[in-house]
Amino acid sequence: MTSSVVAGRDLTKRYGEGGAAVNALRGVSLAIAPGSFTAIMGPSGSGKSTLMHLLAGLDKPTEGTVEIAGTEISALDDTALTRLRRDKVGFVFQAFNLVPVLTAEENIRLPLTLAGRGDGDGRVERLLDAVALADRRTHRPAELSGGQQQRVAVARALASEPAVIFADEPTGNLDSTTSQEILGLLRRAVAEFGQAVVMVTHDAAAAAVSDRVVFLADGAVVADEPGLDAEQILDRMKALA
């Protein structure tokens, strides 16, 4: 599985004990190739967010294994796992999760600062240009629109040159025009920077930007299809509901 940038094998996540136990995921296996864009979809409660949290190393499976960039993470202690996530994984959330007292530029630079890494190649400057915020670099999040804040969040996710970016409903708080901008940025991350993107979404138009859509229902993968348009995705979702 080492040719995958992220791979989950036979993932089960169980909450509770005995007769009250609930399986949020039931034996899911999924491999993410480098430089690919995967959308994860399914009805509410299907296990989408649980799967993303396991693949990103934010939570531990009850059974099964996860590899990130060739490292099997179950044997790592908290410090080693934190370091691996910091170096190899980027995150974009629906709620932006920017640090309110930092400027746009400082928020983008934050992963490098935390890793004790300089920016000798001018990456932060290139990212500010890529997200069209060079003229807003000294603005704090409260001084930016929602779309601008999410653009800062995407640039921050790219700053440490991670192997994979996990995006959890990244367009959930945005209007359709701004959503398209953010999806375009994630698409560029794949095409130009070679990152893999894994996006949880309930939005068929957003999922249609991806190379591949993985559909979950009741904690299991029920379809895994490349190259679907928004209408085909809606049809699959209606069938699941």
C-alpha cells in the first residue's frame, strides 16, 4: 500500500459496549493516490466524518490500520503522530479555524512556525499570490470575508507542503461563487502542487470537481466511482437516501 499517500485497511470504528455498541464504520478499506482529488459522500450518519478523522490520524480505529505517507500510524506515540500530521497532513474546515489575533500572512505561515521551519523559498509569498490575498496580508480574520478566510485556510493547509489535504465541508459556509473559487484552489493544489485532496461534502456540485467519489452508507463503502458529474452524483445520493 506504500504507493498510496493515505491508506485505510479494514477500518471499523465502534462506539459503546455490548448490546448498545454502534459501528460508525464497518470494515472500510480505501487508498488515496498521490496527486488525486477524492470526494467522500453519503447520507447524514453514514460515517463520512468518522472515516476522514481515522484517515487523518485525528482518531483511532477500533479495528484496522491506517498508513500516512508510508508510515503505519497505530504504533506511533502522540508526539510522533503529531509530528507526522504536522509534516504530512493539511486541514481545511468548514469553520475556517483561523487564529483570530494573527494576520492572514501569519496564519498561512503558522505551520512553518510551529515546525521551526523557515520560508527560504518564498512559499508563503507564492501562496498569498495563489489565493489572491497579497494585498490583504496584514488583515486579521475578522477583517476578511468568509471566502477570504477560507482562502487563507487553504493557503495555510498548503504551507507545509503536505502529502495530503483533508477538507471537511470546505464550502459549507460559502455562497456558490465563493465555493467555486475554493474548489478551484483545491483543484490547483492537486494539479500544480501535487497534493492529494480528500474532501467530505454533501454538495454534489462540489463533489463533481473531484476525480473520484466514494459513497458511504451505514458505515460501509457502497460505491467508488471516477469522473461523475453533479447530476450523476445526485442520482447516486437519492438512491442511497
